[in-house]
Amino acid sequence: MADDRRFKGRDEAEQDAFRGQLTAYWNLCAFVRNLIANLPPPGDGHAFALDDEVALRLLRLQQMTKRQFQVLANGLNLIAQLVPKP
């Protein structure tokens, strides 16, 4: 085969490097397959629950973001009022 000749035409260091890459690829495939087999199926009825501390942090971030947008909108309105209209 042409592919076999191309592999055998490489020096031993390149062949070893390719074998290492191929082994890493196979190990990754095996890991992903094992991971998929052990994950719960989608929609299994278990709801994701947030810890109270995490929920409070999320709420705080949402409020901070909302305030930042309000400040930005107020600043843009102020600029629009200061710019002379044609």
C-alpha cells in the first residue's frame, strides 16, 4: 500500500512520534466512550440545584450588570441631549 510505504519511508524517530500520537488518539477515544457510557442520559428528571451561596453570587452579578447598563444608557442619553441637533 502507498500509505504503508509512506510510513516505512520515515526514519525511526518519526515513526515513534506517529505511534505516540496514534496511541494518544486511541486513548482519548476510549476515554470519551467511557465518559459517555457513564453520564446520565439527558432529561433524566434530575434538576440542577444551585447552592445558596452560588445563587446569591449570580443574583449579585445580574444586578451589577443591570446597573452598569442603566448607567451606560443614562450617559448616552445625556450625551444625546448635549449634542446640538441639526
